[in-house]
Amino acid sequence: MAILRFNLLGNPNIGIYALTTNSYTLIPIKNLKGKIKRISEFLKGQLISTTVGGTRLIGVLATANSNGVVLPNFALDDEIRAMRALLDINVSRIKSKINAFGNFILANDNGGIVGKNLMQEKKIIHKIEDILDIELVHGHIAGLPYVGSLAVATNTSVLAHPLLRDDEKKVLTDVLKVRVKLGTINGGNPFISSGLLVNDHGAIISSLTTGPEIMTISNLFSV
């Protein structure tokens, strides 16, 4: 797998500012100059410059797969129109007590895991299932509900918090239909999604990622 060391907006927490699927990548508008070609070479698909609710926190606020994009209720009309014009998928706002969908949902094209806080909103869960065209199941990672923060998923693999329990691993394996490996990012950070953008084409890691962490990422997502 091709891996690129790269910071977004001068920050190693690249997953806070962007998200990627096999078909497209969403990144903040101000990060495009001189860098769009390199990102496209590694992640392939369509590269879309946008914000969410006028902020650059795309990876925190949004969740997505090849079927759809879930945005918080304060996403702007212009942002939604622009995404819909470029992507032939469902792009929708969801009104919920929780706005950080990227932190509380771990999804791929096979299924999704949702933290307890969000799973309690049954009507919201059904709407998100319709947008992403998958089934969502309650789960934890390392006993915590921030499943989208503590792991990164492609359609084949998941890299998760090093304290992932066996029962939690089984849920990830069964629902997402993936192999699971434990690891960290950014020199020991267990919040995996903060420093890793990966799909089936390639990966972008932050500048603080260590050699052993890169080896784990390469071995897991290249299979």
C-alpha cells in the first residue's frame, strides 16, 4: 500500500480535518493549494474541498461511506448543495443531540458501529442507516462510546485502540466484516482516526507517526 506522510493545515491530527472513502475524500478548502495532486495520487477517487457548518472539522462532525454522507444539523445549505452536485450519493443533515458523528460512528460499506450515546436516539439511527445504506449496531471500543475516534475502518480492515476487548473485536469483525488489528498513531496516540486517513487505495499518515506504527498500518491495510 502507498503511504504518504502529510500534515493538514500544519497539524498532525489529519483525521480531525478530513475523511475518506474508496470513492471520494472530503478536505478543508484552505488546504488545497499545491497539495491536491499528492492527496489524489494516494487516496484516488474524487477530492472535494468543503467545510462542515463553516468549520474545518470534517472528520469530527461528519461520517460517510460509499453510499452517503451524514452531516450535523448546522451544516450549511451551500455545503450540502456542493457535495450533492459532485457526488451521486445521499448527502443529508441529521438533527441530533450529538453533532460529532465522526466521533460516535465507525462505518464502512458493510455495516456500522455506534456508541451508546447516539444509539439511544432510535429515530436518528434509522435515518443514518438509510443515508449510509447499512445496519448500525451498538458497540464500544476499549469500553468507550467514541468508536469513530478510537478506530479507522476500510471495507477489509480495522485498526483499533490497543485496549480493544475480545467481545468488542468480535462485534467489529462480524458487523463490519473485516480483520482487526490493534495499534496507535502519532507516536502512541490511541485515538486512531485523529492521525490516519486510509481507504483501499492508499493511506495518509501524520508526520508524528513512528516506524512501528507505519509497519502495522502497511501490513494491515495492504492485505
